[in-house]
Amino acid sequence: MQLSPATRLVALLATLMVALTACGDDEAPEGPLAKKSESASASPSEAAATAPPVPRATDNEAGRRAFATWFVKALAYGAGTNDPEPINAVAANDAKVSCSTCRAYTKFLKSRASKGITMKPATFKIRRLFGTGQVGNGVYAYSAIVSYPAAADVKEDGTVVKKYKPSNNFLIEVGLRFRDGAYEVAGWKQTGGTQQ
């Protein structure tokens, strides 16, 4: 049975919302976004973390791949700094497409920041990136299989809150849309994080 593009979009966005909303629960594992080493002090690269620049937008396969790659970097940056602004700056928000996972992610990071919890190290390495098609309303879905090192959630005093095993198969799926000369994030989900 073939699903209409609108039905596929609704299903994708509903899945994305459920997946990220679950991450907001203090007791729920936070996956590799929560990855950190047990060291309480930030490495020089983490201390000087800067948001990745958004690539020049081109409405083609190369442009979509570049934006999906940027999104993975922005997600890691947000995880390491509790700063959702790079993603929020490109969040879709209109009558047809609105990034509810972006709003949930902002709430999640603000909660972590208020508790003094950071994620170390917050690094993702893309092992494979591929498009899975257009899901409706101009939204394309891209999947990134990423790896990340062993990590932990760490409080400001150095207390390790949670530990995470390294992974080579963490999946980040993002919906993106080209609109008014730029790409927007329509939503995303992530699977595959492991706690120790």
C-alpha cells in the first residue's frame, strides 16, 4: 500500500516528536547527545566551541547533503554547550511545517543547563549519510549513521551523572526543507544510544 506524501510527512513528524520528547525525561537515557568523558574540565576545543557555520544553500542533492551534515555538527555543538540557537535559527515554523522537536530540544537543553549538567565529549563522526526521499510539503528526509566515543553527563563539580558506551551505529534522521533560498529543519529523531 502506497502512502501519500502528506501521510508520510505526518508519520515522520509524529515519530520525530515522540523520539525527542522522550529525551526530555530526566530518567531517560539521552543517547550520544549526552556523551562526555569523565573529566570535569573541558578540553581546549570544547571550551572554545563555536557553532558550525551554516553552509551556502543550494536546492539540489549536494545542498541537502551539506545541510544534513551541518545539522549533525550543530546537534553535537548543542549537546556540548547546551546551546540550541544554531538549530533554532533554521527551524521551520509555518502553517505547513513546524519543528516541534526543535522546541522540545530547547526545553531539554535549558533543563540540563539549569542543573549544571554538560556532555563530554560531544562529538559525532558521520560514517554514512543518505537521503531516504521526499516526505511531503517539500521536506526531504536524510539519515546519518554516526559514531561517538565513550562519554558521560558531568556536573560542574565533576560528578558523573550517566556514562555512555561508544557506538558506531547511532542513527540521526533529519527532515529538511528548502524555502526562500535557505534550508530549514522540519524535525528529527535519534536512536541507538547506550548507557553503561
